[in-house]
Amino acid sequence: MPEINFSHLYDEIAHFKQLPNLIDEVSIEKFKGVYGSAEAGNSKNVIYFLLSEKPIPRLVGESRIIYIGLTKNSFKTRRYKDSKLHATSKANNLKYSAIIKNYGAISVKVCEYAKYGQTLEQAEGQFLWWYFQTHCEYPPVNYTQTKVRNDVVKT
């Protein structure tokens, strides 16, 4: 049975589905353009990744991943309502503006969770743990940590 571990993180993400459009400026319209797409509406029970165009230095190495999340509903249902908050709240505007200015446009990729855990929470935790194993810290926009500590997932 094949195994996946932290060394496969970026190879796995490379094959995930990218939602259309990019967030290349901090505006409600740009966030809505990604968060509100038809594909976002069809992406249910997924783990999702916000990625910068260029890698961001981390404690160890660098990464384009700025956030790892989950949704049992569609990505559109989960995030579309946050378009205004992500564009206009003082902290989010500052954070996303810095990412776009220094590391380029933000894209979103999604994947079905079942290959990575028995539940959405386990799969999200698995990706967070693999990220941590790779970079010795969590993605820059994640506030959530994980208790999942599986080094390997059998597929």
C-alpha cells in the first residue's frame, strides 16, 4: 500500500484543483471573484489552500501556502461572505496587502479530503502537521494548530 508523508506535501498540492481567478489586489470584488465562482460553489467537503504566487520565507525553507482550511459545505458557502472582511478589516487588509505586494497574487486550490483522513478535521490536521514538519511553523494566515501527528498516510 503506497504511503504519503510530509515530503510529498507539495507534489500532492500540485495536482489539486485550482479555482478560477486570482486575488491580485485587496478588494471585495477580487475576493468575491474567487470565493464566489461556480467552481467554488461546486467544491464541497474539501480541504482548501490559499497560495501566494511567489514563496514566502519560513522558519525552515519557503512556501507558497498561506492558509490551510476545510469546509463541509461548498467553498463558496464557507468563504464568500468573508470577502468584505478579508478586504476591509484593518488587520486582514494589512495582511493580504503585504502578501500581494511582496509575494504576488493569491490563488485557491481544493481537494477531496478522504485520501488524507477519515474526517475533514483529520485531513486538515494532516496537512497542517506536514506543513509544520516541513517548515517548523504553521502557515502565516493560520491561527489554528493541530493535534494530528501522523507522519504517514496509507493510500
